[in-house]
Amino acid sequence: MSFEHLQIYLAPMEGITTYIYRNAQAAVYGRLDKYFTPFLEPHEKRSFKKRELQEILPEHNKGLFVVPQILTNRAEGFLELAAALKEFGYEEINLNLGCPSKTVTGKGKGAGFLAFPKELDRFLDRVFSGLGAGMRLSVKTRLGVESPEEFPLLLDIFNSYPLEELIVHPRVQRDYYNNGPNWEAFRAARQKSRAPLCYNGDLFTRKDIERFRTEFPDTERLMLGRGIIRNPGLMAGEETREEQKERFRRFHSLVLEGYRAWDMGDRNVLFKMKELWFYQIRQFEDAEKYGKKIKKAQRLSEYEEAVEELLGICRMCRTPDDTKNKP
């Protein structure tokens, strides 16, 4: 099945899909159509925190279509942050209504905002009334908080506004990442959404994408998260296993050197790299022993030795469609 006309987006994953990661992925495996930043939150002071500024600086995202994602339930804060982002040259922003974390939803943000449809409607009305000329807004949402039966009302609200696109992760908040995505709810959204629709959820391999495309051949926008983090070359062309490994080696080096250049200290660099290996280890056959060595490394020198040992001994999975170890 051809993926030629698909638009592929990289989902925002806090602490993982940083500008370091985005640039390395694009340089080694080819640019995706859009990259969504880990969420930004409005502050009392308009200035960005250092970490946030690093993510949105234009010089850190050259050649990439980057969409800042905003997490809030306050329209005024959203508009202030949108205006600040516009000053950096951004013309498209995204509202996070999908984060299922209890620390977020407990404050009525992310997927937690979906429990208050009237307030959400007022929020969107205020936002669209106050957005500056030329600014576009997309929404990433779940189906609701407790039940997919909440979604028709939410979709009616979304249909009332000129969204750039609607990105649907067809689970409810209480599912977190358990249970399977509700494809029937997404099918209903396909029929009724006035905004262009993008699908997100459990597309880990090319076979997963093929199965999805068989069910929804007219859906041409996909947001991939854990699938890309597990295998950054998921959408790359056919290669031998040695070619795949060499490309991964280059990718890994770019990410590692990028974090080293942050001057964050070896301990924090190790934390960043180990977080990636939770997903990346699934690309390799019989790698459990070497994955443990990576996890136990206390110094960068130990970490690099463990990675080199893994790359020297373990083979890439025969096919990226091996689904035995989905994250």
C-alpha cells in the first residue's frame, strides 16, 4: 500500500520530542509534515521559561513545520501566549484537549476540559474572537472523559468554529492508553466533522498504518507518537538491516551530541537518552541484556560503551512491522 499522499505528524511527547529530537529525526530520516511541540502553558509573566524558549526559537526549528501546542483552560492566557508565539513567526497553534494525566486533568485542563462542554464552548468563542489575523488554531482531543457518548456534543462544539484541523485520539480520558482506540467513534467523526480530520492512536508499525488505511482510505493525516519514537525510520523506505542500523547510529549520535551541547550535565543527558531507549530497544533483536546495561549506566562513558556493544552485537528487527514488543 502506498503512503505517498499521507501527511505524517509527530505527536508531542513531554521530555522526548524536543527540538534536539525533531532536528535529528528530520536530518537522518527525512522531514515529517508537521512537528507538534510538547505543551506550553501560559504564565503570569509573558516571558517564556528557558526550556520553553529553546523549543520555539526559529533558529532551533529551521526547515521544519512546527506547531506549538498550548495547554490551558483560560482564554485570556491562551490569547496572550498565542500573541507571544506570533511574535516568533508562528501562524498555527494547537489546543491540547487530549492529555490524560491526572495532574493535568485534575485542574480541568487537557482531556479534563472535556468534562465542561459549556465552558469549552465559551473558551473557543473567546479565543476565536481574539486571535490575531492570520493565526490558525487546531485542536487535539479525546472522545470525552468517561464515555465515547460524550463526543457527539463535543463535535458539535468543534463544528461551530473554523478549526484548521481536528486531531482525534479515539479514547476517553479514563482509558489513558489502555483498551484499544475506538475506530467506530472515529468513523462517526469522519462523517460529521466540518474541520479536516487527523487520526492519532496506536499506529506503531507500517502494518498498523496499512490496516488503518484499509478502514479509512480517505483519511490522509496521521499523527504518530510512540511508533516514531520506537522507530524514527518508520516512514522511511526499504533498507537492509545493516543500512537501518547505520542510519540509527547517526541519529543516536545527533541526539546525544545535541543534549551534550545543552550543557545540562551528564546526569540529565543520561536521563534523556535512557528515556528514549525505553522505546528504541524494541528495534533490536535479543537486546534485553544490553538494554539493562544501558539502563544501569551511571556515567556517559558507561552508557556509550553499552550502546556500542548493543549496536555491535544485536541485529535490527527483520522488519519494523514486528509487533511483538509494541510500547
